[in-house]
Amino acid sequence: MRVRVNEAPEKGKANAALIKLLAREWNIPRSRLSVVRGQKNRRKSVLVHGEPSRLLSTLQGWVKQHVEGD
């Protein structure tokens, strides 16, 4: 997925903005998201903590609404 944020890539501001954006979009708490790879790179891997079947349902619904609808 390609995501853009407006925060500068300094002192973790862009990473925090990414987490905030994803949490808002997916309607999950920010505490359940973390950047696990690429903290200082444009390409990142984000870990989503939680019950797998519930997360899968949430993310599938989001994809259906935002990606497949295009």
C-alpha cells in the first residue's frame, strides 16, 4: 500500500503520522500499530497487534471500501 503523510522525516514525526493515519483509517487504537521495519526509510513494515480474525475482517472491509471500489 502506498501512503503519504505531510510530516517531516525527522525525529520519528513521519512514523508517528503514519501510525495516526492508519489507526484513524482502520478505526483501531494507535497502541496496536507499530513500525517494525524501515523506521528511517521510505519503505516501512507496520505490525498490527490484535485478534487475527477481527483484524482480518476490519482490514478486508477497508480494502473493499477503499481499494476495490476504484
